[in-house]
Amino acid sequence: LPIVEPEGIKLSIEFCASPTMSINRFDDAYAIIKEVDHPLVGLTCDQYHFRTMGSSWEELEKADGSKIFVWHLNGSEDMPLGASYNTDAVRLWPDDPKDCLDQKRFADTFKKIGYNNDNCIIEIFRPEYWEMSQEENVKKSYEVTKAHVEKYWND
């Protein structure tokens, strides 16, 4: 922190939904930032990672939204929790017909806990999306993110 503090740079821990990662659940990442208790230390909440390793909605619902610095928006195929084949290949655009994530619950919960950062970033790594041109991908990402914000955040 002494290196970044003078610059006001925030550090964000992202839990990753893989059994081999040291921090793979929201609950554990949030416990770390609470222990550190510094205004420049928070976490990145990726919806895919949240669901894939079975993070607790109850823990998210009682979190301090100001401690969440980045919200990774995405969808997911309906896969068993914790499965080793839960890879980026099963990520989807949010609200895709095959998306099993409760997009409304995420948005409602983030509002309820006071999330007010402007960092809602779409993050998908699905292989068939890589086949799109960069321009097509950026345009689709923009459209999906905008539609999500209009549908769930600005209601």
C-alpha cells in the first residue's frame, strides 16, 4: 500500500472460480478486504466466478457495496457448481437465452448494498465470441452492457 497510496490507486482482489485458486469464493475475498480495512483495497465481483464456486448470496447481501470496486458482468451456461469443466468456454452474454445467472438478483443486490462505482465491465471469454471481429465484439459488448444497465439498473 505505501507504493500506491500516494497515487490514490485502488487495489482490487478478484476471486476466481477454480478449485485450484487460493481465493475462489466471494466470502473469502470479502473477509480479506474487511481484515485489511483500507479505503484503497476492495474486490472485483465477477458474476460467473460468484456462481461457479457457489459463493453465498447471504454474504453478498450483507456486504458493504463501497468495498466492491469492479463488477464483472457476464452470463453462464447452467453447469454443476465447482465442476472442473466450468471454464471460460461456458460464459455467455448476460441475458442470453441459455444464461442461468440471476441477472436481476445481482443488480438488485448491488443496489441494495450501496454499490455505486461506475465499473460495470462485461467480461466474457467464450471461444465462439473470439471468432467475431474485434469491431463486432466491441459493438455487441456495448449493446449487451447498455441493455443490461437499462433493464436492471435504471429501473
